[in-house]
Amino acid sequence: MSETDPQDLANRYIAQWVVPDAAERRAAIEQLWAEDGTHFLQPPVEIREIAAGIGFDRTTLQAQGYDAFETRVARSHEKFVKEAGLTFRSRADAVRLHDLVKFSWETVSAGTGEVVGGGLEILVLDEDGRIRADYMFPGA
């Protein structure tokens, strides 16, 4: 098992979401993620409520593999960083237990520095210290 520093990993993970250059984003993704890794997202409340209204008791969004991650990160960057003027930062609370890394992150107004949101991240690492599974809980 790799001796990956949890706070360094948290910082690099968050950085991938704010990189403006597509080639740099792809390189960050390939450095962080296992090739067959999976990103699981707990959807926003609105999506969960719509799903419940049509009979779904569980909703999970997911992306798997480099191409899917690249699309996910690029669209998030476009919507939140470029259009909404937000940025993200990890809190200094990353901890590691065997192959799990847990940390919190914040969504911050780039203009004012005000924290406007955040969430919880749980990463499962492979033997090389790359992300095999990512469980994202916005609003947690």
C-alpha cells in the first residue's frame, strides 16, 4: 500500500476541479485516478426529490474511467468555476485509515472569499495510492 499523504491527496483532488486548461486537467486526472476508478455522487436534494416522486428510493450518479472523469470535471469547472465565479478548497482535515481517505471541502466565492457550500469526500485508494472509488457528498 502506498504511503500517500492524505492532505496532499485532498489538495490535489480538489485542484483538478479548478484547473482551467483541458490538457492539464486530463493529466491531473490520470495522476490521481486508477484507470477503472469510479466517482459516485450523492445528487442534490432536488434530484433526489424528483426521483422519489416517480418511485425511486435511491439515486446515485456515477462516472467511471478517465474519459468520464474528464467530462465530469470539465462540466463542473464550466458551471461552477467559469460561469458562477466559484472555486473549491479542501479543509485541513484529511485523514487516512488503511486504504480510505476522508476530508471535507468548501465551495468559495472567488470574488469575496465567502464560503457558500461544501461537502464530504471519501476516497478508496488502490495499492499505488490512486483513487479506485470516490464517494462525494455535497452539502455534508
